[in-house]
Amino acid sequence: MRAVVIREPGGPEVLELREVPTPHPSRGEVRVRVRATAVNRADLLQRLGRYPAPPGAPADIPGIEIAGEIEAVGDGVDPGAAGMRAFGIVGGGGYAEYAVAHARTLVPIPEGTTFCEAAAVPEAFVTAWDGMIRQARLAAGETVLIHATAGGVGTAALQIANAIGARPIGTTRTKEKLPLARQLGLAEGLVVDQGRFADEVLARTGGRGADVVLDLVGGAYVAEGLACLATNGRIVVASTMAGVRVEVDLGLLMRKRARLHGTTLRGRPLEEKILAARELERHVAPLLARGTVRAVVDRVLPLAEAAEAHRAMQSNVLFGKIVLEV
């Protein structure tokens, strides 16, 4: 099969399209004929040698979300699953014509959703749902502050917030992205200047602050988020693009009775990944089917242009996801 392989740690130029052995499903697994995969920050970090694939996943083929047809099933899997259009998160190996996954980590693609649209959904929507709803318990009537709102997870999060009746406030570093975010239901948009946004969030919330902060940046954003958090508020850190260290005022954390959560998906045990897939199927897929939320795709490129896709993601000029068509 054809696959994009990381030749060695380095820049986008180390991504090479090669012929490699086709994987075979083990017990409980299926093989998917991948039709589309999306590009994620995890792929860029893996290419740089900073985020190795988990055990059992291909070490040199990136790609953590796939959409395609189940082509073969392993022992213990219902043979009737063959032929199903499915999408989901995998440990790696998505940049290829075929990938294997545990059968229960995949979800049927809703009717009317294309493979390219489906590929842009799993990582973004599962991360947003898990962080905001499962961990932070965002509820109707509450305000959520979403950082990097123009990215894949950010655009998913603001749509989910609207779907449950919460009020999304979003940050971005470029004002040109705010009109696009407003089309997805962004209530208030802020352009972050030198990492400062707390005063503006307090002003936009009448001094109360945000009930939940979905932090997709990390670094100093965590302390700034705490400064504009409402009493009994919750912060969920799901990315560290701005760094892994920050100085936090523990006195303020205590006075606000705040909760600080951290989350990641790739390294979770299989049981938790299955649970995440079931939540994708139960909560997000019906919203996709009804058109309440949608995949936000900035561009679609062929698999052979994976290096160009990585360069585009590094440029930070995107709105939504980059999808590779296989």
C-alpha cells in the first residue's frame, strides 16, 4: 500500500510517499480502506521526533484520525461490519491507504457526510466534547472561553457550546478569522495581544468571568485564564503550543474554588478510547446528521502533498482542518 513515512525527525521535507506492507487486523481489530485523514498538531510533533506513537501504532506513519470503509475484520469482530463507512481516532498510521483499528473505537459515518468531512471530525469533536462536557461539565446558560477558536478543536468547541445552549467567547491572534467564527455561532470574539485577554473577558461578561476555559494554547494563557475565571469555574488544558510551564497564583485558584484539568487522547488506554468513540457516536454524530454542527475544512490536499499540508498548518493561517484525500 501507499503511505506517507517519516524518513527521520525533521521538517516537512522528511515526509515521503512510499510503498509499505499492508497491515492485517488482529483479534478485535478491523482494517479500514482509508479515504481521507486529517492533519493534526500531533502529526507535526511526531514528525519532529517529539511525540512518539503509542505502542502498537506505526512508529513512522503519522495520522491519528481516519475515515473510510471497513475492508476486513479480525477474529472476534462481527463479519457484518465489513463494508461499513466508519470514522474514528487511531494511535497512528492514518496517512496511508489502509489502517487497522480496534473495531469498537470506530463509529458509523452519518448519512450525507463525505469521507473528507468525516475525517475532520473525530479528534476535534472528541477533544472538545471530552474537555468541555465530560470533564468541565459545561452546562446550558454558562459562558465558555475557547482559545484558538479558529482551529479544528476551537471550531468544534464553539459549535458544541451553541448546541447545548452555552455562550462561547473565542480568542484568536488574527482579526480576519473572527467573521468566519461568528458564522459558526461565536458570541464574542477577542484578538489576543501579547497574551493578554483577562480584562477584556471580564468586561464582556459584566465582571463575572467565564465558567469554563477550554485552553488550546497553554503556557501563560493558563494564568491569564484563571484571572478571568468565574467563581467555581473550570479550566481544561488540552494543548501546550505556548509552552508547558506557567506560574499560577494558587491563592487565586483557592479563592475562586477553581478546578484545573489536563487532557490528552492519544495515550489513553483502550477502554477510555472506546468510551470516547461511544460518546462521539451517541452525542456528536446525531448533531452532524441533523446539520446542527459541521466539520470545518480549510482545504483538501492529496496524500502525496502531506509535506505541503504540514507547511500550511505551521503557517497558522488556517480556519478549521486540513484534510488529506487518500
